[in-house]
Amino acid sequence: MSAVVLDAAWTAVCTLADIPALGARRVRRPDGVDIALFRAASDRVYALLDRCPHKGGPLSQGIVFGEFVACPLHNWTIRLDDGKAQAPDEGCTPAFAVKVDGEQVFLRRDQLLAPTAALMTTGCGGAACTNAA
């Protein structure tokens, strides 16, 4: 799929139908670290770096429930809206801004193109993320 630009700040990455309900789809980034797009039962779409903060497991392969995803490696529960691990676990993975316009899903261009190292310094509410490399 070729990229469609909503405006200079947003890039189309897929359609809503491309993300399974209670599932995920991966979006490639230039630096090779994917973004996982998640679709909750409410049809709300979330985007996280596709790495669990524990051991780097692929969150896109986890089970989506409510507004959370369970990492497929060690079952850590990660909030979809901000990427934070739920207690007793600690850490986070960067969250990305998402816009849905009709059936089209957009990500912010600057976040899509940002180096992973830069995302790790501000990815969790302004706090540095902990995430397996």
C-alpha cells in the first residue's frame, strides 16, 4: 500500500479493516523496529512500539483484551493507551499518536520516522521508557 498523506503531519498506514478486531497489525518503520497497531472491541485503534518492556517480545502477537495487550512471551499486561506495564510489573514501551478518518488509519509522520532511541527517551508520558533492545 502506498502512503497517503492527510496533511504534512499524518501518514496513512492502513485501513481499519486491515486490523482485526481484538488483534493487531504491524507497520514497518525505517529503522526496522515495527509499530503494532491494535484494535480494541470498541474499534478504537492504538499504536505501540512492537516490543514488550520486559524481554522485547512482539506485542503484536499478544492477546488484546479491554484496553490492554498481554505479551506473548511472559504474559505481561501492557496498557494500549500509554504503553505502561501493569503492576506488579514495571516499564513501558513508546505509544504513538493515531488518527482514524473514516476507514483510514493515520500515524504521525514525525513519530513514524523518529529513531527508536529518540522514542525511548520520551515515550512514556515524558519519562524514559525501559525496553529490551
